[in-house]
Amino acid sequence: MKRRQFVTGMAAAGVAGCSQDSMECADGAVASRETFEWNLVTSWPPGLPGLGIGVENLADRIEKASNGRLKIKVFAGGELVPALEVLDAVSNGTVQMGHDSAYYHRGKAPAAQYFTTIPFGQTVHEINAWLYYGGGLELWRELYAEKFNVIPFPAGNTGVQMAGWFNKEINSVEDLQGLKMRIPGVGGEVMQRAGASQITVPASEIFTALQTGAIDAAEWVGPYNDIALGLHKAARYYYYPGWHEMGPMLQCTVNHDAWNSLPADLQEIVANVCQAINTDMMAEYTWGNAVALEQIKADPNVELKQLPDDVLRLLKKLSKEVIEEMAANDEWSARIKASFDDFQRIVIPHHEISELAYLKARQL
């Protein structure tokens, strides 16, 4: 399914040429008047900028575009189901929709991590291109149909994240030894191989875990969300770049049976609003991160630091090992990796003479 353009106005609702009063169409057909009330669960704290607000916007825009025929009630992480069990709830039909990250479910489907991010992988522009035009979305939906009985949609991205907050400086690879770090996905496995301990906790618990010393470090998102959680008050050292998450995709999942219960026009509305939110969220993060970074840089209690080159080289080496092992041990990972790598092979040379070359030129 290649979503090459947005559909707007009445065409987006699939009822072009129909009277809103009677829903009688110009060709004599009658559009469905049936209404639906769905629940949507998320992994995010309530009101969280970007992630949380983005989901609220998604539900609101679907209701407006459908003229009230599809109403969606949003529940923050932990309000209806545990924050890290969103996909399970959608899969078993407890709720109709969910919004979280695919890599939270690596235990059940290792290949799902490709549909959030893998270390040293794709930027937001690259993953959108691969999903919408390069066959990635078809693979994603085939995997989820087999494993989870849900239909996934790209529905947001934060762009390049930060490496995280640390309560001690990282000056060499030796400083990773014994580090207790909150970091999910393949990035967490890589950190374990580098000598750290991977800890997985939901967003709502990161601040307390850092503040109490239950963990020594944590990656969350970037300045915009990190300030919202108060992480700048729990740790001193803020490291970049986000080697582990440079274009992490957020997913909206819909239970397969619930999806099939919708008429075609409402299905089209859901698909198009998800794509709109996917674009809008990235714009919000680009703005919000820039504003929040200024605040962080002005904070005398925070030190903004770059990870040493030897640390990044080690993490890149270990990332390659983990990813290759995934492909060797899981057929789905091997299949998705082949598609992912084929696109990377042709997109990297283009970016080297386009965006990367321009960014270098801008510094002259």
C-alpha cells in the first residue's frame, strides 16, 4: 500500500458528491450512517508533548474528518492497560487501537524493531521513504498480520534523539562497564554487549529511577520530551548523538476485526489521518527540540557533551553484530533486513551529496 498523497475535503471521507444531511450520493448510492466508538491505549504519559498530544490530535482529527461517525477515546499509559502492553491489548481485542513503539515487542517479534529503529539505521526521511515507497509498509503489515492480528500505520516520529542522561561522565569505553541504563530495543542489547546493564522502564518511571540511583543513565527522546519529564533535574550529563535512534517511528495499530468492521470511507480517513500525524509530529519535534535545547544549554546544572569517538566506534561495531545475529536467527528479520539494506545502499550516497553536503556547506 503506497500512500502517495493526502486526500482532502469530502474526498478524504470517501463521500464526495453526497449530501451531508441524507448521505445520498450523486450516483444513487447511500453512504453508511453507522457510528463507532473506539478506545485507543498508548504507552505515553498523559499530556506529554509530541507523543501524547500527537495521539490526542489523531483521535480528534479522525472524529472531525468522519463528521463524528468514528469517536475515539484516548487512554494514557497505565490508565487502561500497562504502558508496555499496548500491542497485546489491541491484538486480543481488548481495545480497537493503540499507539506505541514497535521495538517494545521485540520479545515476540524481533523483526518488529525495524519499524521503530535500529542503531545507525534510517533517519526520519529515509524510514518514511522506505515504508511508503520502498516496500517497508507491506512487510510491516504482513509481519503483524501473522504475529499480532493487527494492522500497523506509521503515526509519528521524533527525529534524531539524544544518547541520553548520565549521572557520570563517559570519557572512554571503560566507563560503560557496569552502567545501569534505561534503553530499549536493539540499542539496549548493544549496550549490554558493551558492558552495561539494559533496564526497561516506562516513561513515567524514568525520573524516579534516575533520581534514586536505580539506574545510572537513561535515554528517552530529546530535549522537548526530556524537559517535560524533568530529566534535566535528575542527571547532570546530557550526551549526543542518538546513535541508537536516529529516526524512530511511532506506530498506530488497529485490531484486524475492528478494522474490517469499518466502511471503506472511515478506513480511508484513519489511514490518511495517521499519515498526517506522521508528518505533523516530526514538525512539532523539530520546533520543540530547538526551543528546549536553548533552555538546557542555559542551565548551569547540565553539561551537554558528545560521546567520544572510540565509544561510538564500539557501539557501531556491536550494533552490526547484533543485527546480523537477528537476521541469522529469525527469518522475518532476515527478510526485512534485506529490504532495509537495499534501500540504505542507494539512499546514503544521495544524502552524502544533498543534505549532508549542504549541512557542511552551511558551516563554512
